[in-house]
Amino acid sequence: MLKQGSVEALRGRVAPLEMSPDDFREVGHQLIDHIADFLGSLPARRLGPGKTPAQIRTVLGDASLPENGTPADKLLEEATNLMFDHSMFNGHPRFWGYITSSAAPIGALGDLLASTVNANVGGWALSPIQSEIEAQTVRWIAELLGYPSDCGGLLVSGGNAANFVGFLAARRKKLGADVRTKGVNISSTGQPRVYCSAETHTWIEKAADQFGIGTDSIRWIATHDSQKMDLAALRQQIEQDKTNGDTPFLVVGTAGSVGVGAVDDLPRIAALCREQDLWFHVDGAYGGFAACLPDAPPELKGLNEADSIAVDPHKWLYSALEAGCALVRDPQDLLDTFEYHPTYYKFEEEQAAEEAPINYHNYGPQNSRGFRALKVWLGLRQVGKNGYIRMISDDIQLSEHLYHLVEIHPNFEAFTQNLSITTFRYVPSNLATGSDETEEYLNTLNEKLLTELQNGGEAFVSNAVIGDTYLLRACIVNFRTALEDIEALPDIVSSIGSRVDAAIRSEYLKTQA
Ligand SMILES: *Cc1c(COP(=O)(O)O)cnc(C)c1O
């Protein structure tokens, strides 16, 4: 304990973390200069460090918790070098892995601004302009998707969290208010059932597990060859479960599957849900924003019939991580799902006389909340709806062109092209294909090729598996990718492929070596 009297030393207190405005300006300008140089240097950089976890840890060093501090300028210099020399650059024009977009630079500046003001967007009184900007962002996202703009919604950490919000709203609405107090009680409700295609992202398992219905309640509906949900199978499973006394409550349609970008027939799923009185949720984390394109297919535009939608601004709105968004048709359903009135908040009473303010802690799982919406709002204002239509359709056009290039290339087999995802594999032109043995070899070859490609730092794609076939998968959610980047990919992959093939074929294929 400090001695009595030492409190006098705190008059005019300056804490160790404080920075004077002049220091901040100087260090901040240096940082911004480095960031601007970095952005300019991206195309010339290797995509990633190509190092093992142990090598990266060596770079970082294994110092224990510092007893004392380091000056901010030195520290930021060091952190900047660590970031710029040892990261995987998803902002590089040739990054096409997973579904991870390049980030709009304006979002980086927005994040700096948001964290400087540091509003807590859990309560309106703590974030007056921020709460209204978030509400406007949610309305604009709804407009972009063709969803009613008086819907409820909020920004969350990503697609998983946005899907969880939809799942919880469905659970509350269809299983009843008791589910919030008594939990899921199978003896009174029957076994709850959730329906989704076999291609659904793993969030559904996390949701079923964490929110008390268990992963066994998921009905994985088969897909057609195109990887879209088989709707006859869906109907049959729902009817059979109802006959057995179970309680179907939720159908999840996917607008852009994580594997190959398949879009379920959303209008027909919507009609079935209305007929069967089920909640219809759309996972549009990847493909949802493509619904803004004037020529989007009706299966995709049908996402506007959903009871809830999850989209991911950190995917096709190119917002920096993290930004997901959940939309729910009726805002009351969010309040019914999440609202409590603790005694330590008096936000509601404070403004009771006026129109009710939006207190975001009542609309979702978080309490204190950062201002994620700013970077999304800035992007929407910087380029407008037309800017997004152009960037999303350019990504799709480049992906279609990649499909064409691998289709005509003698060393590739093209598989699928949906939205901005193209799948293909390397097949040496002198390999006699068709047997189980060569199929197995091609899987091994493409897997090893992919590892080499990812470590090589020239271009980055990831993989998909269709049936028993291992594929390379390029997903373009990257506004920096230009035609010449796409044109370069086949030769990059082909030269790695022929090197790997030459090194391993005799080991795997005795007959064709
Ligand atoms: C990316 C993705 C998710 C998960 O989103 P995160 O932002 O990674 O949490 C869920 N569903 C689909 C279809 C996705 O593409």
C-alpha cells in the first residue's frame, strides 16, 4: 500500500501510458508513413514468410514479461517490422486463399479514429453518433441486399457470430420464451431439429453444440452434384421428423457455400419454411453481398425472404477484420432473444420521454462493444453501391476467366466456377488418367503442390474436396487482383506441379514412372 500523504504526488498526474499530443503526432506520422510505403510495396512482396512456427518464435524471442517499459517510437518501429516481415498478406493482389479479402485502406484509418474516441457502442448514451452510424450501416447493408430496411441488425465479429445471432433468434421464436429460462427441454418441446445442406459451414455445429440442442439434432440434407441442397430430401426429412414427434424449427440456406460457392435455391426454401412454419436463416457470409448485382440469379436474390441473414463485411465489403453483420426481419425478435434490464443500466429510463434510443447490448450477445461499424460505413460511403457492384462483379469476372484459363491449359482440369470461386487441379499431360491408382496419386500430387505453392510466396490459393477429389481452389475477394495476376497463376502452378511430379511420381506410381 502507498503511504498516506503520497497522494500529493498525484496532483497533475501523468501516467506511464499517457502520450503527449506532440509525441503522438510524431510517432503517428512515422507509423502512417510506414503504412503508406507498405501498401505501395505489397505487389512486390512475397505473400508470406514461408517459415515454421518455431522460426517465427525465434524472430519474436522468448523474453518474459517486461518489468519496465520501452519508448513508444522504438516499440512501434519494432512492431511495424514484425508485421511487415512476418505476415501473410491477404492484401496482396495474388492472395486468393480461403475467403479472406483484401482490406480497404480507409478502414485502417477508420479503426484508428474509432479506437481513439473509444466509444462503447453497447449503450446509446455512451455512443450517440456511433450508435446512429451503426444503425445507418445496418440499414444500408439491408438495402444493398434488397432486404427490408426496417429490419433489426447489428455488427458482430464475423460470419460465425452473425449466424449464431440468427440461430438464437430462431431458437427463441420457435421453441418459445421458456427456452431462455428453462433451457432446451426436450420432454416438453420434442427433439429440436435444424436442417442445412451437407455443404454448410462448421458454424452450424458450433451453434447446435453451444446453444444446447446438440450436434445430433442437425439434419444434414444431401446436395445435388452442383452442391445445392436437395429440396425434395429436405421436405421429406422435415415431414418424417414431424411424424416422429420431433420439433423442426430452423432451416439454413447457404448463399455461397464455403467450399465451391454454391447458392441454394433460396426462394423455394423460403416457401417451404412458410408452409411448414419454420424459421428461415440464410448464411450469406461469403456470397450474400453478390445479391446486390443487377444480374444476380433469382436463387440468390431470394435471400430477401429470410427471417434472418448473416453476412460478412470483412469478406465481400473488403472491411478489415473483424466485421460480421446479422440482420433479422423483425427487430423485436432480437430484443426477445437478447434483452435484459440490469439495475446498473438506466439507459432506458433516461430517454423514456423521447423516442427509445437503440441500446445495442439488448440486440446481441455482447455488452461493451467497439465501433466496428465505422470502417464498414466509410467503405460504403467512399465508393457507394455502384463501387461495390463494380468490385464484386470484377472479382467474379476474373474468377470466370481463371476457369477459362485452366480449362484450356493442357496441364489442368477445371472443376467448378461459382460466384468468385474456381476449383481445378493439376494433371500432368503425360499421365494416363482414369484408374483409382492415378486418382489417388493426383490427390497426393495436388496436396503437395499446394503446400509448395503456399510456401513459395508467389501466389496463394487453398483447397477444396469434392467427393474424393482434392482440388485447388482460388477465391477472389480481392479488389487488388488484376487480369495479369490471374493470367500468371496457371504457369506458376504448372511449374511447381511439374517439379513435384518429377520428384514423387516414381514413388507413388510404379507403372507410370
Ligand atoms: C466465412 C464463412 C463463415 C464464417 O465466417 P467468419 O467470418 O469466418 O466467422 C460462415 N459461413 C460461410 C458460408 C462462410 O463463407
